Amino acid sequence: AQSVTQLDSHVSVSEGTPVLLRCNYSSSYSPSLFWYVQHPNKGLQLLLKYTSAATLVKGINGFEAEFKKSETSFHLTKPSAHMSDAAEYFCVVSDPTGANNLFFGTGTRLTVIP
Amino acid sequence: KAGVTQTPRYLIKTRGQQVTLSCSPISGHRSVSWYQQTPGQGLQFLFEYFSETQRNKGNFPGRFSGRQFSNSRSEMNVSTLELGDSALYLCASRLGGANTEAFFGQGTRLTVV
């Protein structure tokens, strides 16, 4: 079965400092993994995706994530936080069986302190 | 290329009424999924349609239903509205395969009073 655990419900960083949002997954198959961002009262926007190519994936707005199979992790990082990064972030795993379901983590709210 | 369009953006309904929400996916995308998002429950999967057939269904009561048309546009209907149905309803479209990303609409904010 597929599942996603986001280890922190809330992360707070100062502007200009690194961001680390943690995600662990469980999958019986080779997973496809995604990170999405949601600003208040908006839909979800794709930040990046991993689909069994390079393990270090670069996304939009300076974000990147590294797929580590041995640790079943897909943590999201950014070297320097910007005020506009304040939002909710979701880690998502895709079920590669015929069901094609997406499994969402519970989200991590990122606060950026000026 | 136009994104996913959801209408209306905001709705206020009274308990007991019914509501229909609409979603137009990205052109060429055949998979449309619906999600309910609330502060307490987070993002919950409602159902997925692919080529006019419901392919998956989440754990919601029968008051929640949907359909997909031949042009891939989808509607979801909620009958006999309850206060707890107040939520942001998100629609997502995908090209199809498991390694394809979902593109989300802006959502419909439903308030039941």
C-alpha cells in the first residue's frame, strides 16, 4: 500500500535561511513522487516531480528534492527562504497500479520570518 | 494552454439544498479527480473519472456523486447539504499515467449555512 508521512506539520524559518521540509513514503512499487505548494485559498501548484530518473530533482522557485530509496525519503529543500515561500506544502506519492491514485501527506505549513 | 477551470469560485448554500460544481480539465487530459479540503481533515479524495467512467472512489457518502462528459469536463454534485460539507473542493486533471502530474484548479469554496 502507498502512504506518505510529512514529519512536520509546521516549519518556521527566517528569511534568507535554508528550508527543509521532510517527507517519508511507503510504496510497494517504484513510486512517482511530487511536491505541491498551496497558497491561501488557492489550488495546488506543482513544485517538482520524481519519476525514476535522476534522484536529485530541481523544481521551480529554487526548490529541489532528493529521492533516497534506502531511507524512503523525498525531502524538499531550498537554500534561502523568501517571504513569498510562506505557504502549505504537500508531498504526494502516485500509485502506479491501475488505480492511479494520488496519496497526499497531511501538509507542512511553512512560515517565513522577516 | 489553458489550465484547469473550476466554476463557480464561491458558493453559499443552505442546509438541505443540493449543489453542482463544474471542472474543465486541461485540453487532452482524460483523467479528472475531485478532492475535498478542510482544516480538520486535510485533502481527501472523492472520486476520479477517466473517459467518462468512474475509476476510483473515496470514502464519502452517496450524497456525493459525479460524472464526466465526452469532452472530459466533469461535474460533482452534493445533495442534502450538511454544515460539514463546507470546504474547498479541488479538481485535478492528469494526462493519465501514474508518473504524470496532476494539475489543480483554483477550487470552489462551498459554505453551507
